[in-house]
Amino acid sequence: MEKDLDDVSNIHKRFSLTLLNPASYYFSLVASLIIAAVIALTVHFGYLNESLEEFWYRIPIIVGVLALTQIIDVRFSKKKEYSKSLHSSLFANMLWIVTLLMGLLASVVLVKETSLFFVTFGMFLFASFRIGIYTTTLGVNLKKAWMICFVQPIAMFLVLVPQELWVSMLSDPLSLGYGISFMIIASVWSVLTDRAGRPGMESTHKTIQAYLASQGNDFTDAEEIMEKRSNESNVATSQIRFSTQNGKEFRMVLPEIHPGPYHPVGGSNIPYLIYKNLSSSAMVMHSISNHALNLPSRNEVEKYLKNLESSEIRDHGIQCTEPVIVQINKSRVIGLLFGNNPLLFLSLSPHGMEDIPNYIKTEIEQYAKNRNYMKPMIVDCHNAMGEEISNEDGEDMLKAAKSCLDTLITKNSFPIELGYANTDGMDVWTEDLGMGGLGIVCLKINGKKYFLGWADANNMENGVREKIIDIFTKKDYQLLEICTSDTHFAPVKARNRNGYYQLGLITSAEKLSKWFFEIAKNAEADITSAKFEILENKTKVKVMGQSIYEDYSKALDNSLRITKTFVIGCVILFSTSLFL
């Protein structure tokens, strides 16, 4: 479990490298055209020393050539992706202008004449960069990449440089030597990084391409790769189904599967799909599970949802205890007992943590068994951001859970009254909330009302839970807990290290409180007598397992290590050119 967390965290950390691309390809288009114009000005003022009358017309021509070749470039990419072509063009043009400016700086510092070598050298670096981009992200093989790498830079070069200088500049041995060296380096780098994940991952580049395609909602390749690596497993799903006297049903669902791996692939939106499958009258909780239990594809999601209909009734009744709350240092456990079935809510909020490790679940289940309980239903509230749980906090959580179970034995049970409401039909769309919105259940036990909140969100901003509960307390409403589903659905693509916006990061606690309180009033007004049934389901589906994350993490680490080595070597080689 700890290894799984390390690998997933590492992949998340590497994800931030994808944020180097501009958010919009319009930006890349405009920026690359502007840089092309700057390249023209730099070449003619800094290297050719031509008058304005002699070269002004070249600026619109080079801009036009760049725009035309960008359109041509798209035809060579595997999926005809215009945005990636534009992004690569921007960075390649930036590399060329940096080369030109470094050449001018070297001539000033070293007191020497400017050399047209840097114009040609910059063009070769442009082509070398394209070899790397085309093979890694655009799905072009190395042979084809060599064939097309000069399309854009040579077209720009021929417009930039007067015709009488073409032969002398392109046949210069020094320019050819440095230029071809960098193209070979780019090719070797491409081969090595593609093999960086072997033997676990056949092609690192294909995996990167599949990931990038999925960010444009083309998830076919990503799911195919992941499903091929996944293994069949029996996964459990527990439910508490409440049936009220007025004919309504509400369910609390604890799937053993984990939302993910990432939007929009596989089971990333599984909490909402379960929620809709249950007529939008459910809270789909985060059980104690991890990314090894991700469903890799839509096919497996459909199989899981279909089989969920055949759940078996394990127990039933009409009574439960009042809630028991145990706090030990940072760890908090809230428990209720339905018949002989404990329901526990585990949290470290506002301090936060990653997914609760499986050893805590195993030990709680064994302790409950020793106390003659039925199998406990354990909820990871997932309501504050944090790192992997420490040994100290884990021990406190176990002590709190055991104490809660011991106390529940002594509690009297009372008839259940229940009301439920959600935000369906309300205008609550926000970037840090999933498609299931918010929900609240009101339990009336022994004449007292207790509220439990739920959000279809990927975790919560630290302290937001406490602010909402404090607002409820001031209105004399006892809000026990707020849980999130840990959905990996993202209404918008978040350009941050996490790749998502946790609840409360965009929407204020005050606005969330207003929404929660509105549905709490509706739930309270809907209170009526209810009975419960404990449902159990076992489904055989493919889950991703842990090894796939180990292989992905290894491939990314090896690729980055290789890239750092090559970058250092390239910088040293480039530096030598400044002294020529």
C-alpha cells in the first residue's frame, strides 16, 4: 500500500511537467508568429545588417510561411492534433531565438564579429527539437521524423536568408557538424526514453501519446493500454438501503473500487455513475481502497454497474444507535450501529491525509469480528488534503476506531427516522464539484436530529469542513461529518500539480454552507420512519493493480533521468559553439 502511494504520488508530481504547455493553442499560435517576426528582425539587424527597405517584406512572408507549415505539420501527426503541433512550434521557435541572442551576446562579451553560423545552427536545433517532439508526443516513428523535421525550419530559413547565402551557410562544415550532432543526440534520446519503462512498459512514448490524447477526450488508446495490463478480481460493494414510509429509498454506498485513474479514463467518474444508477438518491462514499482498485475502461465500468443490481440482503432492521464520536489527537472516528452492523467514518480533517491504508481496514475488521459484530462498513471521509498517513496518526486512528466499536456495544438502539435531499435541480455548478453535486441525510434518533453531508468532489480544502460545521452549529444544527466521493471527474482541466480542484479551493466555505443548509432544511422537512437493509455484492471485474503504477513511475523516473543527462550534455556542447 505504501509503495502504491509512493508511485501514484510520483506520477502526480511528474504530471506537473505537462503544465509547461500553454493553456490555449491560440496563445501558442500568436506567440510563435510573434517570435518568428522577432527572429527575422534579429537575423537582419544583428547578423545581416541590412537596411529596413531591404528586408521589411520578409517579416510578413516568414509569418505566413510559419502559419502554412504549421497546417502542413498537422498532417504528419498520428491523430492530426493541431494544438500539439502549435505548442511544439512555439518551443522550437523559442529555441532558435535563444540561439541567435546567445550568438550576439557571445560576440559582445568575447569581442568578436557576429557569425552567420548561429543562424544555421539555430535552424538545426529547431529541427532537432522537432525530432524529439514528433517521436514522443505526436506518434511519428524516428525514420519519418527525420524526413519531416526540416519542413518548417528550412522553409523559414529560406525566407530569412538572402538567396545568395543559401549554399555557403548550408554547406558550412562547422554548422553541419554541430547541427547533425544535435540531430543524432535527439534521435538517441528518443530511442532511450521510449525504452525507459522496459520490461514492464513496452513503449513509454505510446503511453505518453495515449495520455495526451485522453486529455482531448480521446481515451480509447489509454483504456486499451490499461485494460491490457489489468487483472480480474472480485470486488465487494456494501450498501445501506433505507426505505421510508412515504415510499422513498435512499442508499449509502461503499464500493471497494477506487475512483480513477484520471479524468476521463476508466472509472474516473464512477461515484456519479453509481449515483445516477440509484436514481440520484444515494451517497457514494470513499471506502478504504487505493488506485490499485481503479477500473481501467468504460467496458469494466459498465460490467460493474450492471452487476451491482444483483446485490444480496445480508441483514435488515428498523433501529440504530445515536452516533458515537471519538477523537484521539488528530484522528476522529464517528460510528453508528445499525442492528449489529457498525458504520464508521474515519477522518484526520482539518489536518488531512492521502487514502487510508489497507492495514487500518484489516485491523478494524478483525477487532469488530472479535467483538461479534457483523462486518463493519468503513468510510474514508476524504475531507482534507494531506500526505500519506503517519504511523503515529494511523495508530491514533486505530485506537479511536476500536474505542468507538467498544462504546457502540453499550449504546441503546432506537427506531430510525430519515430524510434526504440533494442539489439536483439547483444551480450549484462549480469547478471544484463533480456531477453528483451535494447531498445531505438527516437521521432522527431518540428525538435528536443528526445531519451527514456528502459532496461528489475530489477531496476538500483543509479547514472547509470545520467552517461549514461551525456555521451549522451556530444555527443549532448538528452536522456530524462531510464526506467526499473522491471523484476523479474534472468539470474543467485544472492547471495545477494535482490536476484537479479540491472542494473549497474555488467555492468559498460560506457559499458551500448556504447550499448545504438549504438541502439540510429540505431533508429535515422530509423526515419519516424508515427501515434499513444491508446489501452486499461481489463483482468480477478487471482492476489496474499495483504493478502498473510501479512501471509507469519507473518509466517516468528513468525518462527524466535520461533527459537530465542529455540536457546537461547539450548545454555543454552548445556552450562550446559560443567560443568559435
